[in-house]
Amino acid sequence: MAAVAITAAGAMSQAFAQNVNDGMDGYVAGTSGIYTGNPNECWYDDGEGNMLPCKIDTGDTAWILTATSLVLFMSPGVGFFYGGLARSKNVVNVLGMTIIVMGLISVQWVLWGYSLAFGPIDSDANMFMGSLQYAGFNEVSHYAPLGEAGPCADTWSAAYQMNAMVEGDVCSQGWPGTVPHQLFAMFQATFAIITPILIIGGLIDRIKFSALIIFILLWATFVYDPVAHWVWGGGYIGGGALDLNPDLSPSFALDFAGGTVVHITSGFSALAGALILGRRLGYGKVPMEPHNIPMVVLGAGILWFGWFGFNAGSEVMVDGITVSAWTVTNTATGMAALTWVLMSWAHTGKPSIVGAASGAVAGLVAITPASGWVGPMASIIIGIAAGTVCYAAVTFKNARKWDDALDVWGVHGMGGLTGAILTGTLASPHIWDTGDGIGAWTGTAEGMEQQAISIIGAAISVGYAFGVTIVILKIMDAVWPGGIRVTPKEEEIGLDLAQHGERAYVNE
């Protein structure tokens, strides 16, 4: 109640401060009525003292609205996938953690998450984390795109337009310059939402619901937001700080849709959480098999479907890269599912349907960073690598008795790491007509540098996410009344009844 009251008071105070004259929310007297005053957005003077938003592309905007909805739909898909893999006495808890994280990060992103991840870089300190200029979605226009103003005919997207540009129209010259700034922010919100949801799979059956809420809030603020800023917001990894040779063209790690930002961070954080919490009661002694395989397959299907918004949407416009990303996403996923099934068939003597679903997810994960940089044949290689590496990682984890209950580290952590490294290997300059994306396979000095930058960027993200997660959980466990883990009695009863007083299945 205190947290809700504080948040409400803060929101109301900012809303009160945003009057029609000061420009904080865009209502500036003497303009079109929507000018934000944000120098990073595309506005132009109409010659009469009015600041007007640059043109947007309605087709691109419609696609990104759809892609945003697809990625948001993936979050309940994870809930179904994890819920089916969990034991029946804990499935309500798994679904409950999913929905509460969706709500929590939806609010955190607007209040400060987006600003920390994509806020302007005003000083060297902002190479680590963005400024608070966009806190509360201040200066985030629902009309104007990001970028500098210029003639529409000179834009990147003009080459793909069937209709002729009207002479004198003003468009953004930057990226993403064809959709409103606020839509781009909300597209990124769906990534921020699903990433901590993935971590849940390593914590199930053990963590207190109340502790999870605070952990996710801290994790999103101190792990996800900084790493997203490093890779996509102009920080260390994506802003040129890892450029090993300024005379060569590669200057940043390639992560088209989140292999590093989403999957490496969530996978290695889930492993850290599993190690801090310890093994579940009866681990290795009592059966802990999935309670509902149809639910697992449904969840995997939702993820496969939604991932087209994840990867193809990350171009944030509609062009040849969008089409290529869609194609390689589907191809790598199919190949990884086949690879996992064949490996489990050879290993156990039976083709596992849960394995097919896990393999599909592994393929989706591994192709994510590469989806904008590789072609169909390379995506098959990535699919084979994803199925093989992730299956081996899960087998290794089981042998080490690490109780990452739903294999988040093996599938997302190692799948994301595999994809990040192979992006540096297989990126092709033939995908972009600008020649971007020179992988090590070309045998060039540029390709070797790109490979090295990709490995360094992935390693930094692994170490940071794993280390900071351990620190957060250690501190929380020390100060939380009774610790962050449920009691043995609650664990035995099941978290559905112990934490929520509800059951998934009532046989009366």
C-alpha cells in the first residue's frame, strides 16, 4: 500500500507540474499543441512559429503496433510454457508470477526504466546508464519520431515507398524515424517485460512471492536497464567503446533483437538465483516431471508465433531486413527443434515432445541476435548449434545438480551466448545493402574484429548479470524476514496453496 501511495503521489505531482505552458508534457502555447521540446525528436517550424511533428509512415506504424502486441503476447506464452513444465501444485504460482511481472515492469518502464535504458547521453556517466530526461515518459511524443528533420526523399525508407513523397514534406533522417517515439518506447517495453519473466523458471517452487516482486524491480533497474543501454542505447557495447581498431569498420557488438540484452542476462541471472536459493526439496529423489505437456506445447507455439514480432519487429520499419529476419527466425527455430529431438531420441531412445518444444525455444533464442545479419543457410547452422549446445548445457547442468528448474540457463543463457558468438561469425554484408555486418567467415580483418567485439560484449554481459544478481539476492536474503525462500512446509504443500490460497485443479 505504501509503494502504491508513493507512486501515485509522484505521478500526480508530475502531472500537476505539467501545465499547458511549461512544455513538460508537450502542451506549449502557440504551437500545434503537441510539441515536447525534445531535441532528439523530429520537429520542424512551419514558418509561422508553430512546431510540427515530422511525417511518420502509417504502414511502419501499423506493423510496429502489431509487433508490440505480438511480443507482449509472448509473456503469457512463457507462463503457459513454464506452467506446463512445473508441478501441478505450483502452476498457479508460476502464472501469478508471470502476470505480476507484466504489471510491475509496465509501470517501471514508464516511470524510469525507459529513461535509464534509452535516455540521452549527456555525460560519460551516461555511457553506463541513460539520463532521467524521459522519466514518466516526459518528452516522449506520441506523434513525432526520433531523429533530425530533413527532406522525406532523402530518408532510408524512401527507397522502399511505392508512393511518391510530397515535395516539401519533412521526415526524420534517423532511426527509428518512421514511427512515433512513444511507439518505439512501448515496443521496447515488451522486451523489458518478458526478460525478467524468463528468470522465473530458475526460481520456481522456492521463492516467496513478495520477495520476487522486489527482486524483479531491483533486477530490472540495475541489470536489464543498464545492459539495454549499453547495447541499444548508445552505451559501452553499442556505442563504440569496444572498437578494437578504429581503422576498421566494426565498432560495436551486433545484437539485432536481444540475444545479449534479453537472453544472456535472464539465463545467467536465473542460474545465479537457482544457486542462491538452493535445490528444491527432494531434488533428484522424487519425480519432478512436467505436469501438463499440452500446456508446454501451447506455450512454445505462442512463443514461436510472437517471436516474429520480436525479431522482424526489431527493424522498426518494413523493408528487406524485416523480411529476412522473419525468414531466418522461422528456419533456425525449425532446425533447432529437429536437432533437439534427434539428440534426445539418440540419447534416451524416445523422441521427446517436451524436447521438441525446448529445442524450438532454443532456436528462437539463438537466432535473435543474428536475425538481422544472417541469411537462411547461416540460420540453419545457428539452429543446429542451438539444439546441440543447449541440449548439452541442460545435460551438464543436470550432472552438476544445479537446480535451474526449467532450464533457463541451458536454453536462454547458453542459447543467447551461442547466438551472440555466431552472429560475429556468420554476419553477412550481403544482408544489408549498406554492407554492414561483416562476420569472421569472410576471413577479413574486419570480420575478425567483429568476432572479437561480439565475444567481449557477450562476456561483459554474462559477468555483469550473474554478479549483480548474486549481490541483489544475497542482500535481500540477509534483510528479508525469514529469508527469501519459502519454508520447507510451504514447499511441501505447494506454493499455490501456501502463497496464494488457490489451486489450479479442483477435483470436487
